[in-house]
Amino acid sequence: MTQASIITIGDELLIGQVIDTNSAWMAQELNKSGIRVARRVAVGDVWDEIWTALDEEQKYADIILITGGLGPTADDITKPLLCKYFGGKMIVDEAAKQNVLDIFNKLNRPIIERNLKQAEVPDVCTVLQNKRGTAPGMWFVKNEKVFVSLPGVPHEMKDLMTDDVIPRLVKQFKFPTIIHKTLLTAGVGESFLAELIKDFEEKLPAHIKLAYLPNYGMVRLRLTATGFDAAETEKEIDNLFETLKLLVSDYLVTDIDEPVENVVGKLLIAKGKTMCTAESCTGGYIAHLITSITGSSKFYNGSVVSYSYEAKEDLLQVDKNILETRGAVSEEIVLQMAKGALKHLKSDYVIAVSGIMGPGGGTPDKPAGTVWIAVGNKESLQAQKFYFRFDRSRNIQLTAMNALNFLRKFILSA
């Protein structure tokens, strides 16, 4: 099978100063066209390391995609290295030069020799014109392997991949159809799921794989099918996916690859209802997740982030005496927070959370990681205690995921 490898170049990637989002996006887009990514490799701005990576990746892939190192500064060594690697000499590509001139003219900025050198390319490459930047892409062929060098700037790389690189690859190679089907479960651990669907997994044909993707108290199950007959492959995976859904139906959140906040949003829109949040320990994180959804204004009214006792009293009318006797992390308080939010934010449904995220702040009866979550509407409220055992950041995320899923189940049961 024809496979691809991705090499990302830059010291900033290796020291963690910049997160490599390029290769993740590239892998997703390549997959849509049936191009499997066999390996992803990150190397620094070091000549020998880049050279070695080019040699090494040919062993695993027929297509080697390279991003980064094409800028105008001294640490950008990819282009001269590729020129030597493929035995070429540098020339000026007139179309690339005109592109550089046009960009600087539009910006009304002076141009210097360093900028014009962006139009220099090895004479042994096919130039891929960059419509959104000054560094052109370059397409090389060696030993029947295709090498494509692209800018590291994400929006420039994406345009070149979408408009030029992938269409060329699809035209040159024959790729199979790759189909992914993903569902999301909650309330069940990865090990229990594996035991539950053990027989199903063992009977899967060789060209269909099952993957477990646990994250924050939920587990995604992904079926991936590969085949050259698109219609037959899709029919086969659809049938297996329906079987999988039935097997995990007690824990199923959604049968598409989407986060739980999207699921809640769709439920509310379908019912023509709204929701709000009252957050203490999560500090607005649940609101952030919800408002990250396009169109969330259709179902989300707002949030009260009441971190202190005073904020809970003043903004949500929580009883001061109960706060002092039972504490903020209690069933009584989280229910009062929910009632206050429903009243003041004029919503149909509510999530309220109060807890101790750690690492400090815990007591023997309320250790760090203790959280109370309430959900409901004006007619009925439900509260539940949770214990999370991780660091502060993960405890906040776990609280948010469990709160959203708690509300999802409440809406469905209403």
C-alpha cells in the first residue's frame, strides 16, 4: 500500500514552544483521500538530522511531506539542504519572484534582497506557487519516491495541500478508500468496554481495525475500514458499526465523532430550549466549552462564575448559613446555585458545579478532587457527588465532561 510520512522541521517544535498542529491536520486531510500516514517525525533545524530523516523515511513511505524551514532567516536551512540532497542548483523562479513582489506591493512595504531570495528554488523541483505567502512549495522525485516541501506557516501549508499537493498525489497514485466510524461512550471504563465487545473485536476482518480512545472519563471507539471498492467498504463498515452501537448502547453518547458539548447543544436546539451554568470550581470552563460551538447563542444564555462565598450569596442567593455550616462543596449549595442560575439567567436547563480541584484545599471528609454537580430544570433538580484523583487541570476537565453528560442524560429522561 502507498503510504506517506510527515517530517516537521523546527527547534521550536522540539522544545515545546510551538505545538505541531500541521502534521495532525495533514494526516486528517490525507486520510480523506485514502492516503495512510505511516510515520510522523519532528527534527530540529540541524542539517545532519534533516538529511538523516529524509533517508530514513524513504524506508517506510512512498510520499514524504516536509513542513518548515523555508523562511528568509539564517536558521531556515531546508531549501539549500534539499537542493544538495537532490543534486540541483539554485535558480530564481520568475513566478515565485513576481508573487513576492506582489505581496510586498499590496502591503506597501519595502522589499530587501533577503525577501527576494524566497523566490530561489532548486532547479530539480517542480515549484508549487504559494498564494498566501512568499515561500513556494517544492515537489521532488527521487528513487520513485515523492518528496514535497511546504511552508511551516499553517494557513500557507493548508492552501498548498488542498489546492495542489493532494490533487497531484491522487492523480499520480492509486489509493484505497479509508473510512472511519467513531462513537462516544461515557460511564464505562476502557477495560470493561474491551471485555464487553471482545467477541465482536476478535471477529473483525483484517482490513477493519478497532481503536480505543479514552479521554476525561469517556471512551471513543473508532472503526477504520480500508478497501479499493468504496461502496462495498462503506456497506461493510456501516453494518459492523450498527452492531457495535447495539453492543455499547447502555453507554452510548453519540454515534459521530463529536464532543459531548455538541451533543447537549443539539438536544437543546431540537427541543427549542436553553441552558445556563453556575460554576465555582471550573471557573467558567464549562461556559468556554459550550461557547466554542458555532451557534451556541441559540441555546446558551450565560454563566455565573461564583468562586467566592460572597459571589455565591450575592449573585445566586445562596444561603449564608448553609455555606458556613455545610461548606461550598455540598449538595445543598450546588442545588441552590442551580436554582439561582435558572432564575437570574432565565433558562430552561442548568448545570451547577462546586468542588475542590486540588492539589490543596482538601479536608479528611472532603479530599481534593471532591465535586458536587447539579443539573435540572425548574421542575426538578438532581445532584451527584464525584471524586476525581488527578491534577488540578485534569480535575477541572473531568468535572466539565461529567457535568455535561449528566445534563445530557437528564434532558433525555425528561
